[in-house]
Amino acid sequence: MNSSEGKCYLVQLRALGFKVEFEYHATSWLFPREEFQNHLEWFRMNEQGERTQDVNLCPSNPDGLAYIETRAELLAGLL
């Protein structure tokens, strides 16, 4: 969708009156697990009180939430 060919295709479809919709499992892009190394505090704690990158973010961390917000704005801008 973000390549020059993809953008051109979207323009062509819209010019023909098509509404473009796509589903994207975005959580791993919005909140990449690679950030665990740099931002341990963005990730949830397990039952043992250890930070883990296996499932979700820590919803009480404002910096992690701000990161997701920024990424969501970028994603929305692709369409």
C-alpha cells in the first residue's frame, strides 16, 4: 500500500469510484516487540512481576501509549 505502485493503484481505484478498505493485523506494527530491548517499561508484567514482551503492552505507561498513537496516525495516513 505504501509503495509507489500501491499508491498509484489506490488512486486509480478511487477514480473509478471504488472505496478501498483493507484489514491489517496492526498490533505487531503499532507496538513492535523489538522495542522491548529499549523500553522495558512499555511492556506488561507477568504474574511473577517480570516484564514480558509476549502479549500486550503495559496500559499504564504513557510513553508506550504515545508511541502507539504516533504509529496509528502514520498507519491511518497510508490511506
